[in-house]
Amino acid sequence: MSWLAVAVALLFAIVLVLSLLVFALARQVGVLHERISPVGALAMNQRLEVGDDAPIVAATELDGTPLMVGEPSAASRSTLLFFLSPTCPVCKTLLPVLKSISSREAGWLDLVLASDGEGHEAFVAEYGLGAHCYVLSRDLGLLYGVGKLPYAVLIDERGRIASFGLVNSREHLESLFEAKERGAGSIQDFLARDQGSGSA
Amino acid sequence: MVLHDPIVNASAVALLCAILIGAALHKALDWMAFRETLRSYRIVPDAAVGFMALIVIAIEFSVVALLVLPGTRSLGAGATSLLLLMYSAAIAINLARGRTEIDCGCSWGGSGHGISAWLLLRNAALLPFAWLAGTLENPRMLGLGEIGLVAAAATCFFVLYQAADRLIANAPGLRSLRRSG
């Protein structure tokens, strides 16, 4: 092999390694961005406080059945109130996650999907939500202080607000359960408390 | 011309095939997310989204087949350019509408990053490769060393493409950090 061929082979090897390094660095930057951004559901709400009694709202399901949202459950079950809209793309990407959570946690959790406006029958049919409780109420969103979608509120078995927040991913949804288990309103709360006790 | 050497041609073909296969697999594997992405672009009517999503994936795989077969390579190169221009047009239309928050649907793992003018630049950077894939003078069988060269060149470009894609995906995160910081 001539020295030229050796040089080309060597340079290619170097360029390839450098390219891989650049790619790895770019990925790491991306992971860091994800870590820095709120790890849990972003808890922003003007009306709700963790530990408060959940506002009780009379709503109707799609088929006309009345439902009292926020009432303490007789069977000591918690409720995950998920606010969504047929026109919100992120909500749709969370639907499979919601379905899996609702079947996994069926022992203690009821899932209530909440929305308002029109065009829900086709939406429910298309995404196979017929088996879930789907209520329409304008007051529900107002009373629970929902500003942005998709939004979720976890109400515990005694009818109190356990956690809430803007949810964009499975992790955000899981963080609501985590927050309930640890008795903190949100992961941000929990971290702040943890840091507080750590530095004391 | 050295640009039309079979080594360059084969490298460009290998690069485009890798990118197209990656794109098509990504769409096919995360089918639900791709449908939502397509819907959020608001280019096709809602009723046709499912059908169009299938067509897009089928087109991407077919273009790979056209590129790989020597007889249809220039056709495949033309189709690749057309596909890139169509994607760019869809992105440009939504940029013009000011809908930068929609998922670009262009990277692995459903990162959900928005669309930006960088994506247009990225697609434009691939057009010369499509041109190289479509032009070939004095075809010949490649030797073992030359095949190694093609593989090395295509791998380098592919990894750099992925790195650029990653950096474009990171950009919104960086912007929001700058804003909040």
C-alpha cells in the first residue's frame, strides 16, 4: 500500500471518530436540556392548592350520565382528571399512555377525561376512548384553573387535591403519582423541600 | 469530472439510502406519532391523514429501491430531490403560518421539537447529494478498497447529518434556557 492510501485510511478513521464525538456531544447537550427542564409536571395553577378539597362540579358524560367530579369516593378510589381537547396534538400522543396507566392502576384509580366544546363523538370513536369516563363541562376547567392543555389533576380518595400540573409526557404523568405518594404537590415542591432539609 | 466518479456516486447513494431508510423506519415504527405529526402540519385534510401517512412511508421505501437499482438511479435521485423539496415546502408553509411549535417529526425518539428554518437548510444541504447520486460517468465495478472508501465516506456524512439534526433539535431548549436565565 502506498503512503497515500495509508494517509487516506488514517484520515478517514480520524474523521469518523471526530464525527462520532460531535454526535455524542450533541446528544449529551440534548440530554442535559431535558434534565434541566422541569422533570415533573409543571405545577402552575392560580386556583388549586395541594391538600385542599377538590371543587365538586356536576358534569355530564358523553352519553348523558351525570357525574359529580371531585366528590370523595365511597370506594376510597382516587381520580385522575385529565383535561384534553380533540384539537390538541400533545393530548393525542398521551392517550396510549393514559390507557396503559388506567389499566395498570385500575385497583385504586379512576380516569376521567374532561373537555368542552364540540366534535367529541368522532374523537372518542377514533381513539377508542369509549371505555373511559369522558365528561364535557366548561365549568370544570374554569374551577380547576386549567389554562393550558394537556392538564392533569390527581384527586385522592378523600376528595382532596393530591397533585396537578401541565403534562407533556409519560414522565410528567408518573410524577403526579410520585408526588401523591410522597405527599408533595409536585416534584418541584418535593425537590425544594429536599434541598431545604439537606442544607439545614 | 472527479465528482461523477462511481466512488462519489455510490457514497451519495449510500448516504441518501441510510437517511431515507432511517426516516421511513422511524415513521413506520412510531406510526401513531407520525399520523399526529402529519395532521399537525395541516397540509392534508384530516380524513386523508391516515392514508397519506401510509403513502409517505411507501414513497420513502420506494425511493430507496429506485436509488439502489443502477437502472433507476437517476430517477431515484430526482425523486429524492422532489421529496426533500416537498418536505421543505410543508415546513416553510407552517413557518409562514407562524406554527413553529408543531413537532417536526424528523428525528428519532419523538423528541417533539418544533420546526425552524434550520430544517430547510438541512434539507437544502442534502440536495447536492441527490444531484451526485443522479450523475454518473464511466461506471465500473468497485474494488474492495473502493467499497471501503464508499462505506467510510457515507458513514461519516451520515453521522455528521445526525449530529446536525441533534443540534437543531437542541436549539429550542437552548433558546428557552437563555430566555429564563
